[in-house]
Amino acid sequence: MSTSSHLEPPVAFPPGPSLEPEAIENRVAEELARIPFIDMHTHLFSPALGELGLWGIDELVTYHYLEAELFRSSSVTPEEYWAMPKRSQADLIWRTLFVENAPVSEATRGVVAVLRAFGLPTGGPNLNEAREYFAGRKLEDHIDHVFRLAGISEAVMTNDPLDPVEGPLWESGARGNRKFHPVLRLDRVLNKWTDHWRVLAAKGYSVDAEASGESIAEVRRFLADWRLRMQPVYMAVSLPDTFQYPEESIRGRLLKEAVVPACREFDIPLSLMIGVRYQVNPALRLAGDGVGKADLRALERLCVEFPSNRFLASLLSRENQHELCVYARKFRNLMPFGCWWFLNNPSVVEEITRERLEMLGTSFIPQHSDARVLEQVIYKWKNTRRTLTPVLANSYRLLMEDGRAVTQADIHHDITRLFRTNFEAWARLK
Ligand code: FIX
Ligand code: ZN
């Protein structure tokens, strides 16, 4: 048994000068800073989709994450809050969460980071100066500036063809662009068929309440029509913690016979975002959803039954993360992505990303912003870079300790793979 002194010196690939251990963290930080990321799941909209796109200080401060935090620190009732105009809502949140209390939560600190990025006061008693600044911004220029500050080259949208406002915009010619990739979001079709089959029927698709007869074929036609119109980079659906597959339900049949086959025909992934307990507190509206541990055998059976499909998967429960890594090791057509929603906090992001690196190498997508307001990408990606720098550096230091040199080219390649090429390959963007 040879000892380490007889081993050949470690060989770096690709060739290049080996880094010293103490230099690793700085090189990782440099590469994270200079490689533009693809933000592969957001609720942002291209300017062509008009008012749907949220931006500016009042939208930032009334983010549903902050509304949930407001009700814990203010005596205002949800009913009183919803009756207030947007600016009054923002003033109340600012006073409560940023003035009367230090903004130490992830979502409040994020607003501080955004204000700082624009050189605006972060500790003032009101939002007057911020409102004046944003009022003077031209949206297209502002988007370019925000993307540069965030270090992203493009954002992937969430587009709902059955949304009564968004659908007609697409039908009258709205399109994505090189900065905003469309996604065909199917929650209303898959999760709320009872409420929406009539909308499909009104658009000329021969469907019925039971999704019987030619309904499945007509949903396939609906998907083909929207694939042509929208050119989505993937299809997506959010699913409850109780999601099962196979399932004797309309959702189970639509997935098996329409949506998954259509994704395979169009050669695009299906994104499954599993683990939501919808509206556990309806009074909080968008902030009223909770989380539940899902049964990942549903994911297992989809991967087994459809080996030619590519699946993106993000799980909302922290308790599902390790098993998601195990399933990703079993199924090469399963791509874990992001630290979703309640998981997008440094303490949890660190844990999830470390176990992914340990079990998957760099064959996963570490993060998405889920941004609903344009400027949120600034803080969400700043936090991702800050949290992942030591995590990635640790992986390289362990590698060096165990006998393999690490070069700047290694780090550049790996970060490019994690934040760009894994998604580009999965969505056939390249
Ligand atoms: O289903 C989703 O895309 C979720 O991300 C949203 O519904 C959720 O409200 C959110 O924005 C979480 O960050
Ligand atoms: Zn989302």
C-alpha cells in the first residue's frame, strides 16, 4: 500500500497554476462576482407585459414576505391592512419593521441592501427620498441597471396563460426577450381544473368538467398553441405537499397523458415545485401559504415512467432536501434547483448547498431568486454569493487536502456550470 509520499504530485485540470489554500476563498468570490448568472425562476415580467411587472420602493416594502412579518409586529389587522392604499401599507411596514425595530430578518435586510445599492438612505424615518428616486427611473434603463447590480444576464419568468390579465397580453402579441425567458405555468390547469376548464372551453378547446372524452387531446392542443405563442423554456407547476403520482385524479391524468408527453414532444423540461400547503391562513392572502413535507415517491415514479423527460425539481420542505439529493443520484433526468421560498435564508442555503455538493458534485442548480419585485434580484443574488463563497471554498480546500490541485480555471468552470450551463443544457438554451 503506497503512502502519500510516493504518490505523483496532484495534477490540476484544466491546466493552470495551482492555487494556494489561503487564496481559494478570494478566487471563489472573484469568480462568483464576475460570472453573470441565469435566474431560472422568478415572477418578474418583461416590459412588454406592462403593469404585471412590479418594481420600485412601495412594491419592495409590501412584498408578501414582509406583510407576513408586519402582522407579527403591528396591531393592524389583515382586514385593516388590505383596506389601506399601497403607499400607506408601505409606510406602515417601513415604520414597523425598519424604524421601530432593526430590520434583521432576511427579507427586511434585503430592502436595506437594495436601498444601499442605489445610494439611498437606509435608516430614514420615511420612504420619501426612495420614492423620488424610483419615480425618476425609466423602466428599460432601470432593468439593465438592476440586472448589472444583481450580476444576472437573464431572468426566467412565470407566465400564466389563463390569468385574465396576462393571457390576453400574450394573445395580442406580447413576447419574451433575450433578458426575460417565458415559462408556461400550469397551476390553473393541473390544480384547479374544476374552476378553469370552462375558461379553456370558452377559448374553443373541447374539454369538460371531468376531463373526459377528447379533453386530454384538447389540452395537448392548448399546450401546443401556447408553446408556439409563448416559446417557453420549460413548463412549470406548483404542487401541494400531498401530491401523489400516479394519482386517480384529473391532475394525475393530465400530467401523465398531456403535460409530460407534451414536454417530451417539445423537448423542454417540466418544473415541479412541491410542498406547498396552500392558504393555511387565507387572511394573509399571498402570504398565507405554508409548507409540508412531501412524499418524493411521486417524483421517483415520474422519473422512472418518463426517462426521456427532463424534470426540474424544487422542494419547499427542508426535510425533503437530503432525499432529493439521493433521488438526483438515481435519476439523471432529475435536476434539483434552488433553495425555495422559506428555504432561501443563509442558514438553510448553506446546509442544502453543502449536501448537494457532497452528493451531486456540480450537477445541480444552486439557486433561483423567486423575485416578485424587480430590484429584489439585487439582494437575493448578493446573499447567494455571500453565502456560497465559503461553501464552495470549503469544497475546494477539502479537495486540495485530499491531494488534487485546484486552479482558477476549475473554479471558473464549476461556477459557470452551477449558475449557467446546467440550466442552459436542461432548457436547451445553447
Ligand atoms: O409557486 C411559486 O412560484 C412560489 O414561488 C410563489 O407562489 C410564492 O408566493 C413565492 O413567491 C415564493 O417565493
Ligand atoms: Zn415562485
